[in-house]
Amino acid sequence: MAIVGIDIGGMSIKLGIVSIEGKILEKINFKVDYKKLSSDQVIEMIKDHILMLLDKSKFSKNDLEGIGIGCPGAINAPKGVVDYANNLGWVKVPLVAKLKEYFNVPIYISNDANVAALGEAIYGSGKQYNNSVMITLGTGVGGGIVIDHRLFEGNEGKGAELGHMVIEVDGKECSCGRRGCFEAYSSATALIESTKKAMIENQTSQMWQEVAGNLDKVDGKLAFEYYKKGDLVAKEVIDNYIHYLGEGLLNICNIFRPEAILLGGGISAQKDCLLNLLEPYLEERFYGYRQSPKVALKIATLGNDAGIIGAAALVLQNAIVK
């Protein structure tokens, strides 16, 4: 049985054949210049690479049981349409229907953050829980909700945008057009901006030596690394970051009361350092208050493969239900 998981990114597309145990048996990827290629041309490339992947792994087209797709943007999951993906330049692209012209198998699609959450819930750090919420801390803040081992996607599959709940009324402007969103304070982008601002205001920080005076070299790791070294400026940046991230996570605890929150994305690479800062913050603010159960806080484990594995899990999830 061959299940193909497809992870569509802003610069490249990754494909893999995934076993029912969640293991990637074979994978390939290719770069895409969305500015130069139409959606039809990209879909043709996806089709060709599915065939290449099958051939590479010694499967035939007849062995293909299903295809799952994770794609950024506003996805109409029931209709299989990418309604709007800004980074891809796609509007109303009937991706599932187009692929079904080549492959007569079940094909499912969801937002990339949802797909990653499903992958982690079934095969990763959330597999021991029935209910979990995944938060990805990367360029933005993505969210995925899994209830009773199934994705909760909202109407048309456009819910679970947890990065766009407001945690600071009339606060910083967010990329979505609103102000004060969780994403505007807790993404890696926000952390980088805060680090640069603090360094400009405090020229004595050791972080200046690390980047050789070039603010363009500041990344999401810098403040964490110098926090560990005792740099007071870095400590202020990280304390502020944990404050906003913690408040967002407390909201998720109180709204969903999942068994676990799974942290993914680039910032999650800080692992124990991140957890050791967040857990006391949440404890002090009663995230397991009174008779409410505490929520386990876990680092996602599938890494860069979460998109492929989660996309394949869409097929398995729907096959089980049917």
C-alpha cells in the first residue's frame, strides 16, 4: 500500500511515501518559483514527482491508495480548493480536482499547520493523547486542533487560526491586518524584532559581538543563547517573549483544556530551555487551576517531516472513518 503525503511550501514542495506506522519509506523534493509558474504548471510538476516517487520506491500507480496534501493559506478542505495562499499567489485553485485528473484515488487537503498537528497527534509527541493542540512558532504562529484523534478544522476548514487570537488589544499590527495577535508577539519573527530593538537600545549587550555588529545576522536563537550565558539584555527579551507566549498558551488551556499542547516550529528547537521557562510561568498562573487538569507541554518530534507524515495521516484518518 502506497500513501503519498505532500507538503507544499513557499519555496519548495516535499513528497513522501508513508507507511501505516507513520514511517517515511521514500521522499523527494523540488524547488518552485511561484512567480514564474502558473498553478496548473505547479500541479503538473506535483503529478510528475508523484510518479517519480512511486517509481523510485518500486511502487506502481496501481499501488497508490491515497494522497494527502498540506498547503499554506485559506484552504476549503471539503471542496479540495486552495481559496487563497498569499505566498504561492494562488486564488481559488481546485488542487484536489486537478490531481484527480491523473490519480483516481482518495485525495485530501488541509492547511499545513493542521496537517502538522495531525501528524504529531498520531505519530509524534501527541500520540499518547486523545486531544491535543499544536502551536508552531516560526515565521508566524500556526495552530492545529485534534479532538478524539481527528482534526477540528472549523467551517470550510478555515478555523483553528490560533495565531490570530488577540492577546494585546490594539497592540502591534499583525500580518493579517488586525492588531495585537498572538502571532505578532510570539512568532520567531516577533522575537527577532524584539531582539534587534533591545540591542539598539543597549549597545553593551554581548549579542552585538555574536553578530559582529550586523543586525541582519540576528535570528530566533540569538536571545535564547545569550540568555543562557547571563546577558541581561537577552534576559529581558526572553522574559518578555515568555510572557506573551505564556499568555497565549493559557488562553488555549482555558478554551480547549486539551490533554497536551505540542510546540513546533523553529523556536521549539530550544527544547528544555523553552519548557523550563514556560512551565513555571503557566504554573504560577494556575493553568491547572482548582479542579481543572493540567495540560502537558511537549516539544514536537517529527521536525521537518511533520508536513509529509501529517498529510499522509489525512488519508488514514478518512479511511478509518469510512
